[in-house]
Amino acid sequence: MTEGFATPVAHPMEKFQRQVRSLVQSKAVKPTDSIWKIALLYGEEWQHWKRELEEFEFSMQDPIGDLLAVESWDES
């Protein structure tokens, strides 16, 4: 019997980070823009993401580039 390898589940912030990176690549926002600028693009979902970002000690004035620079969203 062979054992399958469990695929690690990506942290929700990794998905958010990929979405934000896509926004930067599409020129909707710049890495130097403040994080609050993406709030306008997320609408009702923004309150959830804002709380997540604050848990990782981001402020809404931090540049988007700081969010994109995170290599690991480990909460331990």
C-alpha cells in the first residue's frame, strides 16, 4: 500500500498576496501605493482582509510592496 503525500494547504494570506501581485502586474495599483488603495477594489470583502493584515501588523498606510515582500505567512 502506498501512502499519498498530503498537499499543504496555502495560508489564505498567500492567496490574497497573489491577487494583490496580480493587481500590481496589471498596473491597477503600484507597489509604492498604500495598502488602503486596494480596499477600493475589494468592496465588502475588505473588512475581512483588513483584519487579517492588521493581525500581521500591517497598517493601511504601509506600501503594497511590503505586503508583496512577505515570504511566509506562518502564524506560529
